[in-house]
Amino acid sequence: QLNIDPLVMQSYKVAMCFLTGWLVVPLGEPFSFTPWGIVSGIFWVPGATAGIYGIRNAGLAISVGTWSSLIVVSSFSWGILVFREEVKSIPGAFCAMLMLCAGLGGMSRFSHPPKRNEDVVEELDISPEMVPLTGGTTAGLGGKVAKRKGAPQSTDVVGAVEPTMDIERPIALQDGGRVSSTPPPSDGIAPLEMDSMPRGTKKALPAIGKVADNIIIFDGRVMMSRRQLGLLGAVINGTWGGTSLIPMHYAKSKGFGGASYVISFACGSAIVLVVVWLLRYLFNMHRSSWSHRDAYAALPPFHLREMWLPGFLSGTLYSIGNFASIIATTHLGQGVGYSVCQSSMLVSGIWGIYWFGEVKGAAAIGKWFAAASVTLIGILWLSYEHKGD
């Protein structure tokens, strides 16, 4: 119900990761820190933020399936080709990795919602000072909007009545560098936003598929759908964020690994998060003619009253899973341990099917479970290929 900025959601996760990371101290792990934890944070914080954007715009099941497949390929390549981790049989481990990827890819494929007719859009030249954010038009960078060609003037792509643009009430632009004191209508907020709404303003995020799918960016040079942008975020998380534990292998020479790396990872991620927020603030200053007041007003709200419970719960669940991933990667290796951890797709897929209703129809659900079975076989096979010490 809230248009939570992906970086805000990631901040809740980092906060809980930092707070819970210290719990290893009373469990008997002495305090120690390595700068490699900062490198892990450089991979995880931006990557996971892109992943959150992917979930919001493409869906939970397909986003997790996309980045899980990429992480498996990346982790296997790093583990076997770079770190020379021992397995019982390289061909066998390779086949198990392919089966795991096939299963994850199948679950991602069958998580695709029913396909709709693609909207044909046209670019309309309008004044960059007045851009209506309605259900039928989507504001883009450079003062352009995307609109379905031939659609009636009074309806949007889902048939709702299009609000009339109020030319007496300008709104904050994506790239205008100016923050208006009057918020735009909550319906049809452009999903590709650097939240320039004044702090404290509440915005409702329409459900996926309820707003125009086409978004024009880079001054009209590129047009992508919300789903494509969401999948791009998932790809970024899989390729960039999925390498967040690679630095731990280089820290092993200094005695770091397992529980001893948790504090470094938590502190490093917190440091990187602060830097990311600072960069975003400087970006807002650049857009607002170096006005500190406008730059601060353009930062997204944290909605602490509504988000403290789900935000910190999400961070706690991630911290538990991350701790287990660090232990698994330390003892099973990057190629096997971190690849097997991508079985989290099974959990997120079930949530996507039965709670969020992202997969419709008995046939699609049946195919998803068939792909899940292939994934389980791949996990068991890859685990078997691990060569114990």
C-alpha cells in the first residue's frame, strides 16, 4: 500500500543485518574486521536494491528465479574455475549445475503472468513543466510520456477514467530538479522514480499491471516496460549482488570465514549504505540547482510507523539466511555451497503462487512444480558432487 523506495527497503535489511551481526560475539566469536567486508557490501547493497526494484515491477517468483539462475552460474564458475574447488567429478558437477539452472529457469518461466497484448505507444511532445502521471500515461525522463496509440482520450490502458491534467498545479518531474509542494495523483505513479515527493507525503503503489507498462527513459532514447525494467533489476542483482561472498574467499588467508566474517559483512554493508545515501543526496542537489533544502525534501520517506515491523522482519529473515549462506559457502565452497543456497527460489515461488497470486491456472502451477522437482534433483546432485575434506 506504500510506494516504498527500493533503497529504503534495503536500508531496513542492512540495519537488521548490522544489528544481528553482533550476536556472534556473545556466541563466542571474538570481534574482528577485515576490509573485504566493505567489498562485499559494495556488491550486496546496490545489487539487492536492484533486486527489490525487480520484485516490485516484475514479481517475486520470476525475479528470484532470474537472479538465482545467474548466481548459480556465477558461483559455479568462480568456485570451479577460479578457486579450483575440488569436486568428485567436474563433468558430473557441471551437469548438476545445468540441471539446477534448468529447474530455476523453468520456475522463472512458468511464473510469468498471463500475457497481454503489448500496448503500442507513441511519444507525445508536451511541455516538461506539466507531465500528468495518470493510469494511461507514464512520465519519463526528458518531459515525454508514453500513451497507447489510438486509445480514447478519456480512458487508460485498463479502462479507468483518466484524470484531467490540472495545468494550474505543476508536479515534481523525474529530471526537473524541482520539488512541488503539491503531490501528484496517487494513481499511475511512474514506477521508474527517484522519489522526488516531499518527505512525509504518502503515495499508494498500484498493483502490477494496473498502470501503463511503457516507460520512456533517457530523454526518449529508450523505452522499456515495467516488467522489462524489473527483470533488468533482477539481472543486476544476480550478476552484481550475487558475488557478495566472493571477497570472503580472499579474506580466508587472514583467518576470516564462517561466523568470523559476519561482523565484517555487516559493518561493511552499513558503510556502503551510508555512502549510497550520500551519493543520492548529492544527485538530488545536482538536480535541484545545489539546494540543500530541496535535495533533502526529494529523499524518499522511510514510513517508519508503517514499515518498522515488515522492514525489520524482512531484515531479520535475511540476516538468518545470510548467516547460513556464509557458513555453507565457507564449508562447501562457492561452487557448491552458494549454488545450493539458491534453493530459496522454491520458497519465494510458493509465496508467489499461493499468497501473491502471481501464477494463474492449474497448468502453469503444475509446470512450476515440475520445474521445482528438477531443481531439487539438481540441488541433491550438486551436493553429492561436493568432495569432503
